[in-house]
Amino acid sequence: MAVSRAPFRADHVGSLLRPASLKALRLEAQAGRASAAQLAAAEEAAIRHVVALQEEVGLQGITDGEHRRTSWHMDFLLQLGGWSSQGHTIPVTFHGKAGDLHFTRPDLAITARVTRPKPIFVDAFAFLKSVTTRTPKLTLPSPNMLYSQVGRAGIDMRVYPELDAFVEDTAAAYRAEIADLYRAGCRYLQLDDVSLAYLCDEELRAQMKARGEDPDAALALSVTMIRATLRDKPADMTICTHLCRGNFRSAWRAQGGYARIAETVFTQMPYDGFFLEFDDARSGDFSPLRHVPRHVRVVLGLVTSKVGALEDPSELKRRIDEASKYIALEQLGISPQCGFSSTIEGNEVTVEAQQAKLALCVAVAHDVWGRL
């Protein structure tokens, strides 16, 4: 069986359910009742297990399940220099089938120049690479996520009177991390970016405007940020992005199809591939895919990570066929629409359901493309 280049025909976004023992030990370590060495050993054991799970179901792109993290984005962003906090939290509302869930995030502000004081996830990647013979994939929050945490009002005008300098400093910090990852052997990187999909939601756009932010200007800034970040991208390094509308304990935050941002994002952001959420009506139809350039891959997030019920393979194939009316079938792949555990809590699915859904993506890919 020939194996295609990344992103693969059957792929996944990255985060996987943490074992209960690891979650409990992390709490113990935070309370000072377990050592950093004990936690690191437990993380390594859990990563070995989750790597074996991915290999067993037939995936080619292998992640560490984000098992060293509490949050898909904050564990990285908080290791950049330049931010500060007043120690307060900002409430965020997610929507679930059983009602709303409430999440909080730190009240970050940029009060000094953005820097990367030291490598952040390079050691984590090196360990992942050492425990798989397949293609190790690392996930990072997009640099746009730093701006989305603070907005223009949260960036000190005395430090950055113009956003151009903020963009360049943030992009430089990311370029340094990417360069070190490349030297460590990383050839498959994913930048996760909910901020772009949030620009598709009319209510969230209205909230931005109420804060004095222009959603269209934010999109233009995002393009500038990504182009600056990927300025020196090595030719043999695949860098993709993942766009979703929020994922916290099986709840979501935004809705709206990709039409508002599609042409700009697909044609102006120099990614090799896009992981796109398409598991329910909140994501709209496939017509925006007509803007994707021929050399770019799209992994259709048709399998939901939010509930355990397994999708019908024939329906998944029908939807792939529907998408192929707007983009060539050879440019497509299939995956879950998001990770299974964007935060340490995880979605309301079982480990068995998670494995079945990953295996389903592999089986469908074999049937549709004959290879991964």
C-alpha cells in the first residue's frame, strides 16, 4: 500500500482522551503532592500507550495526544514572553446539547515585547519522535490565538503603538520554535486556530464590533501574521492548520459556514493543508472549498469527536463525494472534526468510542482512496 504525504487520507486533529490516572496525578503535582519527575514519567507512559493506539488503528500521522498539556493552547502561549495578568479570569460560554457550559481564561495583556525565552515544545516532540516509526505530528496554537486572547485593547500602546511590530515579534517567536522543531526532526506541524472560524459567527462578530474590533481587519491581520510566521518554512516541512468552532467537554462556541473567510484564508494563507470542521450543520456546506488551490489538501472533519455514536460509513462516503463537487477528490482526506480532549477534561466519549472513530476514518479512507 502506497502512503501519501501528510496530511494523510485518514488523519486526526491531535488531542486524545487522557487516562484518569494521569489527570489525577497532574492535580497532585499542581498541589505539590507529586514531583515533576513523577508526572513526567506518567506522561511518557501515557504517550507510549496512545501512540500504540494510533498505530494499531492504522494512522500514519502520530501525535502525543497532547498528554503533557492541560489546554491545547494556553500551555504554549503562557510560555511566550511579553504577557501579564491581573490575576482575574474572563468567562467564556460554550453551548452543548444539555445546555450551556462555562469556561474561564486568564485576563492576559501584552505589556512587553513578545519573545520566546526558550524552546517550548521541542523536547516533547523529540520524545514523540523516539517512540514511533511513523510520521510524528506536533500541534501548536496558531500565533493568531495570542492576538485573540488580548485584542487591540489588551496590547499596550507604549510597547506596540503599531500592530506591525507586534505581528513581527510574535511571528519571530514562532519562527524560532519552528526552526528548532525542524532541527529536532519535525516534518509535520499543525497550527490550531479557532479565531478564524469564530469570524464566521454573526453573534461573535457583533461582540467583536461592540468591543471596538473590526472582524474584517482581524482577518487581514491574521493573514499577515501567518504569512510572517511561515516566511522561512522549510520546503520539506508540511504545515497545516485546523479551524473549528470551539471544543470543550463536547460543547461548542461558534457556528456559521466558511463562506465569509474562505477565499481569503484558502488563497492568502500559505498552508499545505486545512483540517476543517464539517460534522454538523453549524459548519455550513462544502461550497467554500471551491476556493482551495489545487496544491493544497483539505481534511474533512466529518466524524464528530463530541458524541460517541459511530457514523455510518456509507454516509461519510456520500459526504466526501458531495465535497468532491467543489474540490478534487485527490485533495481530500477524512478525520474527526476536532480533538477528543482539547482540554484536560476531555469530551463526553469513551476511550473505546474514540478508538472506533479513528479506525472508522482509516477504513473509509481505504475504501475511497485505497491508501492513507
